[in-house]
Amino acid sequence: MRILANPLRGDAPVGAGESGSLGVGLMEVLANNAKFEDLKDAIGIDRNSTLLCFNTEGATDPVIYREIIWHGKYPSME
């Protein structure tokens, strides 16, 4: 949710809920965590890959959205 709400410069922010943003979170962990190098090799993902993610849910609960995006609820597990 934080990645989509705070995109790179020039990209539009996306207000996504927990389940809608799951795919982006998974791709971020897969791409940036050395523990998954073998998995990336096995499925053919490298630095030249393009991945597509469908967001299936908007920010449906404004209170939870604010707690996660603004107040840091559920910090990274790394």
C-alpha cells in the first residue's frame, strides 16, 4: 500500500487496499530480497523483466488506510 501511495516521481499515486496491493508487495520483496535469488532464477525473473500486477481493490477503509500509510501500522518484516 505504501509503495502504491508513494510512487516514483512522475507516476500517479494509487489508493489501494490490503488485498489490492498484495501483488505489488510480493513483487517488491521478490525483486529486492537476496533470499529469493533461486526462485527468481527458476521462474526466469531478472533485472530486465517486466512484471504486470492487477490491483483489484481500492482503499475501501479510510481509517485503516490512514493508519497504514500515514502512521506506519504493519511495518516491514525485514
